[in-house]
Amino acid sequence: MSKELHNPVTKLSVLFVDDDPVAHLLIDDYLAGRKVHHAYSAEDALILVEKENIPIVITDIYMEKMDGIELTRKIKKNRSTHQVIIITGDSETINLLNALDAGANDFLVKPLKKEKLLEAVDSTEAKIQRWKDALKDLFSKKREGEE
């Protein structure tokens, strides 16, 4: 794996959603040096997504009231460019299929390994940067055509 992936030029903010406080400590450790916002429920996560510009959401599947798959659907409905990484300790294949169907961009299985999490977040960040670069190129070409 290239070192460039683990040293992105601009580290984007991440929202971590899980009802387990211990999982939040682990994520803070794994994503040290990156701004991590925390939500302990899907409902709180939706409020944060609306209020803050947090382009990457990492969510557990199983939470009370609203699960991570429903959260993903709601985020993608209102913020289609936001990237969602689903994590779960469950080994059911149907969860992967449901997560992808809801619009998840990546899927990780617990116990979470630091290297796999960093790879997922860094590749997601690289994708967002490619989109920004493409938009910049498109606007630049449009301006050149107008002159």
C-alpha cells in the first residue's frame, strides 16, 4: 500500500456513530490526528450531518431506535455525496447487501483493525478529492469557454 494514502494532504472530518462509548475511544485512537465528531445515536448523527460539513460517516449497524442502515439511507437521500462506511460485528451476509443497497460506500467487520479502517477512510478521502478536482477542472474549462 502506498504511503500517500495514509498521509493525505487535507484530512477531512469524520463522524463516528455508535451507541458503544468504548468504540468511540478506539476510533479516536485509530484516527488520531483527524477531526472526529461523535454521535451515540443515529438521530444525533442526522442532526450533526445537517449542521456540520462532515463528508465521511462511519456507523455501526446495530443501534437502538434507528439502525446504521436506515441512517445511511437518510444521509444518502439528503446528502448524496456524503460517504458512509458501515461497521458491524455481525457475520450475516444480508447486512452487507442491505448496507450496499442503502448506499454505503464501504463495509468493515469487527473486530475493527486499524489498518483496514485507515485504508477505508483514506481511500474514501481520495475519492472525495478526485471529485473536487474534477469539478474544479470542469468549472475551469467552462470559464475558458466563456472568455
